[in-house]
Amino acid sequence: MEVKLNTTDIISILYQMPSSILFKCPDLECIYASRGFEQDFGLRQSGAEATHTFLFFDLETKEIVPQCSLPFTLAEKGEEIAKHYRLQTDSRTMNCFIESDVITTPTGEWVVLQVKSNITSLLNENSKSSAVSKHIEFNQLLTNFSSKLITASVHELDGIIDQALAALGTFCDVDRCYIFEFSDEDESMSNTHEWVAAGVTPFIDELQDIPSSTLPFFMTHISNGLFKVDNVASLPKEAVAEKETFEEQRIFSVLCVRIMVDDIMYGFIGCDIIGSPYSWNAFDIEYLQRIGEMLGNTLQNLHNRKALQKAQTELLEANKQLERLANIDGLTGIANRRLFDSTLKRDVERCTEQMTTLSLLLIDVDFFKQYNDAYGHVAGDAALQKIADTLTNSCVGGDDLVARYGGEEFAVILPNTRLNELHAIAARIIRNVSYLDIRHQASDYDSKLTVSIGMACMEMNLSRQDAALHSSDGALSLVQQADKALYRAKASGRNCAKL
């Protein structure tokens, strides 16, 4: 007696296949899954007649594969498929290697896709050799990123960490990998790096500055090194906040290990499974811990580099401060005699070499001894501070230097300033000091404080050779010229400028 098979019989026979397959009749829209596929992907609905919806993603672009390029579409056109995809069901999303075949049945042709997931390869007949190969592959992965992180600059570090998370997520076939950092005193945590598989929603922007106190169950476990949840639904009552957070993100399984830096918990690295529970294996924990240790060592080195850089910066700043203090007059805050001497020598040499003009003013506060005797040294110091500010504000050149030359004497170095400009600056200084209106009833000249100014100008209108001879006395010659001019200003009745 001949037995005739119908479509339902073919579906039932293919469903019984222990291997992980998807099958479809070209004349029908429905896609069916074998019992082996249901086990691998933990499909919620099962049975020969159960139909499912599947999404295929391109592993490189993470984009959904268009209808014209779907494995079933290509196979129905006669093309042989042998390619990696990320396959999403209503329960799980996994990386798979898919091969196609077309079988002929009494009811017609059927397209069959053999789906080899990571789980399938680990459970096959050569599981021991597969596990060894997996460990070797992981060690190669770890070595690759370790060498990158060792030589990475601070600016390259974030990019390499992102690459490491992507490689880990793809290798372990999880849906999300991430790193969180704790704030000082572990008061809050922020998601700093995140990788998500195709079809998975990222949450890095939402997971910032989360108060640690809102997740007490998680904090207790991660502080001890490991937070492992195979099934979020099985979390105890005291983890109600954590369970709510995970369910909002459709997370069914979570694995996190802490990252230590300088014997302090810096943060944690974790990964999630979305859609269905997953029993974390010992190698899952080992892999994540080793990645965490690698990142911890990297962050430790980065921390040490930053600490060294900070110390070097602070040392440079301290040296600059010491140099500044060594060159600044403590009372007036302007350059002191030490800085004046070195600057004048440098400017004379530069002006001689470049054949430019250099001018100098020596300024003396008139009858300042009588002012101190009459009003006291505190008032005298205040008067010198005001005059120093006035001198600074009266000289507008970027290379000008105002210095306290000694006692009540000041000096102004004026590079690239010609004689006519020098007269104008000196007149402005005398006028601005007068505007201070500092009373000086003890003055033999006026009832308010005034200054006398000696001017000197080195104009290089000579050949280079003659200029060098002209400036052989250098800075000393220019100071002597200004000092003689200052004497003439005092002899002329003070409160004036002389050349």
C-alpha cells in the first residue's frame, strides 16, 4: 500500500530533525524551525506547526539584510548559501553560520537552512576539541589587544577599548558588552563604553550618573568581584530594583566582574543576553575576568601615567612660580632688578643683531625720603605700588618691561621705541603720576608726589660692524646714559624728563 505524504507530514518530519535547521516551502510564506533549532534559541513557542519571525543582520554593517538578499530568497533562486549572519528570533539573537540546501519531497521542493551557532559547535561531537580551539582563539584575541593597550596613547585608549568590547561580544556571542566607572566614593556609576550586537538597542546615553544606592543588591555582589544572573526572573525580592532595570532593557541574563585599579574598585565590565535566559559557563566567567584584568592593568598604567604627568606639571608650575618669585619685586608685583638686568642685556644683544632701536627710562620718585618721614613707611609702600601700576598702564608695548630698579627708583625697557616716541611715553608717565594726586606736603617742589625721568635711546642707524662696536659697553652704557639724563632732570627742578 502506497503512503502519500502531505505538507503537514513533511513539516512534522523536518521538525523532528535533531540538527538546528530552518525550512520553508517556496510556495508558502511561513518559516518553520526544527526541534534542534528551538533548543538552541530557546524559542517560547514550539512544535511542528509553530511559525516564527526571523530577522537576519549583516555582521559588518549591523543592518537588517534586505528581502532580496535573505538566505531563503537567494536559495529559492538556486544560489548556494554559506555565510555568517546574526540571527534574531523572539527569544535570542546569535551569530550563526548558515548553509543552504534544497530537498525534493513528494509535495515539492523545500529550502532548508542549516544554522550553526556557537552553542551548536560547543555541543557537537568534537566539543572537547572545539573548547580547546575556543580557548586558543580567545588567548590570541587577548594577546592582540594587550599589545595594543600597552603601546596606546591616552587619546587612542577609548578606541581600543571599544574594539576589545566588540571583539569580546562577537566572540562570546552576547548581545551587549559594556564598561561602567564608579565616581569617587562609589556614589554613582556611569556607562563609559558600550558595544551592542545588530538589532540590539544601545543604552549608554541613559546610563549616566546612576546613584549606586538605587542598586544595593548589585553593589553588594560586584564589590565581592562577581555579579552573575542566569535568569533575571529568578532574582530574589531584595533585588527588586535590579530586576526592574533589567526587564526594562529586556535583559534575561547578566554577567559582570569588577575592575580594580590601585587596589580600589574602579568599575566593572559586563555583558548581557537579551530575549531568553542563558546559563553562564565557567569559560564565560573566565573570559570576562581576564578581559577585566587586562583593562584593569591598562587603566592602572594610565592612572600611573596621569599621576606622573600631574606631578611633572605641578613641578613645572612650581619651578615657574619659584622663577616668578625670584624675578618679581615683592612689594610692587613688577619685575625686580635681577629680571631687569637680564632682560636689558638680552634686548641690547637682540637690537644690535637685528639693527633695531632700544630705549630706556630711569624714573625716580621726587623727595621720597621726605614723604616716608612725613607719612610713614606704610604710606610710602602704598605710594610705590600705585606708581608701579601707573607705569605699567602707561607703557602699552607687548615687549616693554617695567621694573623696580631699587628703593624709589623704577626703570622701563622699551624695545623698538624711537626718540620721538620715548618723549611721548615719558610725558604720559609724568602726567599719569600727577593724576594719582598723592598728597606730599613735605615736598620742596609741589604739594603732591611727582617723578623725574632720565631717557636714553640706542638707535641703530649704523652698519652691523659699527653697531657691534657701538654697543660693546652694552647694557651698562645705556643705563649710564639714562642715569646722567635723570641727574639733569633733577637739576632742572624735577617733575620732568630729560635726555
